[in-house]
Amino acid sequence: MILIVDSGATKSDWIALAASGEQLFVTQTLGLSPEVLTREVIEDRLANNFELSKNSQEVRQLYFYGAGCGTDRMKTFLKGIFADFFPNAKAEVREDTYAAIYSTTKIGHQGIVCILGTGSNCSYYDGHQLFQKVTSLGYILMDDGSGNFFGRKLLRDYYFHKMPQDLGIRFAKEYELDADVIKDNLYKQPNPNTYLATFARFIIENKNHPYCRGVIDKAFQQFVNNYIMQFELATKVPIHFVGSIAHFLREELATVVERNDLILGVIRRRPIDGLVEFHRSTI
């Protein structure tokens, strides 16, 4: 059995294939980012999934693409957990950027591939190798244009009284905005980045409000400036995007991309489908 996993900070999509390429099952767990989760939490999330527990002995190959897997230390950390849970499997752990690349770009084709979901990232793919100009320092300092970026912006503007009154009233009705609740989720509960990203739904649903239009436009322009424009070939190759933010704000994203004389490529909400096709082609 072959397991293919696309793991973001919020959720992880799992698809199991037989050696012939036939799909055996599809399942989902919460996100397994090693940067923000302990070994115990990750083990619990694996063990509490029926399909994974039931088939843990049958897995022979695991391809895991995950947020927070950009360093050797994090890769080794996850491989140790997988070695115990899937004792008969050979595990390959790569950062989620590779999932974005394999699901949007054909082997041998150049492109810049961006992630805009709970977090954000950007890489250049020369057709064979991946190159990054920006080393991520995590959601507190980076993740421009991401779900948690929008969540931070909304909360700050609400508390600094910079959000328009009509929108602020709506925001307060939809979310629990008590300061103690917010601080508990940010500083005491696991996955504070995922918590922040839950507020992004509000900006998507109200994207036609002048305030939200301005926030979205500035955030995407900041992402272009800080991430995409780092690459000399930025205006010469397609710019691909994966992630829920890119998907649900595709029109606003396209406007910013085109305004900067960039070539818009594929926008895909979930890279897992493209990943499966990629791995089927290698069986």
C-alpha cells in the first residue's frame, strides 16, 4: 500500500493507493505541522483515524508533504513518528511546497509556485529542482497573504478601532471576541496559526466591502513584493497558486498578479488530486 499525504496547518488529506495505482481509501486528519505540534499530539491524531490505524501494518511507502517540514530537524522528527506508527513503511518527508509543485507544474516546465492557505510560501521550480529565496520564520513574522495573516489583521483592526463600525458589529456577532478567549487560543491552545486562519472566512464572505477589498489587495500586493518578486524570472514564467485563500479569492488575486505584469498559471484549492496523478505516473 502507498500513502500520499498533503498536510497543511489546518488539515491533512490522505489517499491510499494499491501497487497497481488503484485508489483504496481517502481520509483526513487534522494538520500535522511539526513546528507547532508535539509528538504526543501528532501520534494521537494518527491513532484516532480509523483507516490509518486499521491499515498501519500494510503501508509500504509513505509520501508526506507537509507545512513546517522545510528543515532536516523537522523531517527527522516526523520520520521517527511514522517509523513507529507505520513500521513496515519507507517514509519520505518533504515540505508542502513540493506538493504544490507536483500538482500544478509538469516535470521539465518552469514556474513559480505559491501556497496561500492557512500559511503562505513561494518557490521557483526550474523543471527539476526547487529554489527558495525566503526562509520562513513561521506565522508570527511571515505568512503574508495567508489565512492567519488575515486573521491577525482583522483582530488587530477590531481592537484598535480601525475596522468600520458596520463591519465591526457584524464581526462581533460572528465570532467570540472576548480578549481572554482570544489570548487563550493564541498562547495556551495548540495551533494558534490555525485559530487565526478561522477568521479569514469573514474577509472572504465580505470581500466586496470597501474595507475588506483594501485589506485583501494590500495583503496580496505584499505577498507579491516580498515573495514572488524575489525571483529574477518572476515576469517570465507562470505563477501557480494552491490553497483555500487563493481559491476563494481567485479574482482578487488575479487582479494583483496581472497588475504586476505577472503571468497567472493554475489556481488549485487542494493539491492532493494532482499529487495522486503524479505518483501514479511513477509507479
